[in-house]
Amino acid sequence: MSLHYKAIFWNPVKKQYDLLLAGGVLLYLAAFTVAGALLHPAATIETLLIRGLATCAFLLLHLILCIGPLCRLNPRFLPLLYNRRHLGVTMFLIALAHAIFSIVQFHSLGDTNPLVSLLTGNTRFESIPQFPFELLGLAALVILFLMAATSHDFWLSLLTPRVWKQLHMGVYLAYGLLIGHVTLGALQSETNPLFVAITAAGITIVTGLHLAAGWRERRLDQAFDWKVSGEFVPVCPAAEIPANRAKMLSAGGERIAVFRYDNKISAISNVCQHQNGPLGEGRIVDGCVVCPWHGYQYLPDSGASPPPFQEKVATYRTRIDSGVVYVDPRPCPPGTRLEPSRIE
């Protein structure tokens, strides 16, 4: 997967995912336009499209932000995570269409360049009721563009996983800007409290899921956390680790995945080099640890991807004493092969 890059590697799962996504978006826009025309007969088709595109992009962003914590809370949501970037790119394109229609509708009828009109038409930053909320939406759109433009694995490899991850964490800044954009814009002109309730519910759901997932992860770390002191630390009896699965521990702020396979024990970093996926929640298939997020593979004894792939993660020394697995929490360089501990 990481050796040769193609624009999009279409497989049956991605085709089905994208067809359902495109069909859902078109169905939503059609339903919104029809319902809007019935409820507001005086509204033009341009106005209905502007509102439909805006609400569709906003709902998709909430869905995108919910997928991550849902997968941490229940692995049954992992199929949604596999192609989440497709959701992100689609959401950006819908938001871009909303921005284009809005600029044409509200800023293209004068003598001033529409973009200049957008940037300079309202400078009342000191007034909350008259705040230029359009600029908040524009700033969010720029962030979403950067994320969509760098969503391909080529950019992940070029920028390095750490930088790529930091860049894509900007989605939370974009979300905050869009909340301000909606609150200072649409919600001020709408008199129906239902729209306020829906927006508040979306914020509550996103925040609640992230807090719940963070609490779960914190409890996992606290349940087995060791300070790195150079000593082997006990993990658990070898028999407690399921075959071809892992037991996780946290040491020095880093998670270690301890795998049992073929009556052997090996320990590697829990962090996948692709998108920081949790390797310890995956399993060993055909002799390789398979990341549950996107299927990247690593040899359990060396932390290296099988040739010709080049991803590597850190490995940890292990030993077994009286049936109990011990791990040295000091990491070896990524790709270092260590002899597995054998279960008697």
C-alpha cells in the first residue's frame, strides 16, 4: 500500500462506500430543496441550494468528528474509519460549493471584485450582532482545503506521519470556526429555536463522544502504567494473552503492544506509522501484525513491514519468568529484530 502511489486505488469496498456517500448527498440535497420550496415558497433555488449545501457540509463534519471516538469506544464502527478521508474530501467540496454560491449571490452584483467585497465589505469586528461571520467560514474553508489537498498517502509520507497528523488536527480549529460562522450568521437570522437546538445537540454529541473516548483511553493507561526505569516490568501471565492478539501496557507515556503468536511473545510500539493507528488492537494474520485502521502490516519480532514496504516501529525486549511476561520499557530503534521469548 505504501510502495507505489496512485491517485485513488479503487476497490469494491471504496466503490460501494463512495456510491453510498454520493447517493446520500444527492438525496439529502434533493429532499432539502423540495422541503425548503414547500415551507418557503418565496425562496429562490439559489437560496435553497446555499442552505442545503451548508447544512449538508455541516452535518458531514459532525459525522466525521464522531467516527474517531466511536471507533475507540466500539470497534464495530471501524468500517466507517477505513475511508473517512473520502468523507472529508466530499465535505470540503460541498462546503466549497456553498461558498461559491454564496459569493455569487451576495458579492458579485457590485463594481468591487467579489473576493475583495467578501474580505472588506464588513469590518465590524467589535460588534457581535454584526460580526463578519463570513470570514470565519472562509478561514475554516482554507483549513479544510489544506486537509483535503493533503489527504493522500503520498503527502503523509512526504510530510512524515507526525507533521501530517498535526496538520489534520486542524479539523478541530475548523470546527470551532464553523460553529462561530453558523452562530453569528444563520442562527441570528432564524427565529425557529429548532435550529439552535440542533446545533447545540451536534456540539454536545461531538464533545461528549470525545470526552468518553478520552476517559476510556485514560483509564486504560492508568490501569497499567509504569515509569521507565530500565527494569523489566511484568505484564501478565502469557496464558492471558489471546493467540495472535496483544496485551497493552503504558510505560513512560508510550503504549506497548505485547503479542502472543506461535507460542512466542514479542513487543512492539502500539503506534502505526501510517496514521497512528492502535496496532495492539489489531491481530496477527499470516505472520504479520495488521493495523485495524487501514491494514498496514508489521513483523512482530522486528517491527518492520514485510518487503518491499519500508514502515518500521520500535521493538521492546521481552522475557518470560515462571509463566509471566516481562517487557523492558526502553524502546529499541525502529526495525530492530529481537529474538521472541518462547512459551514453555
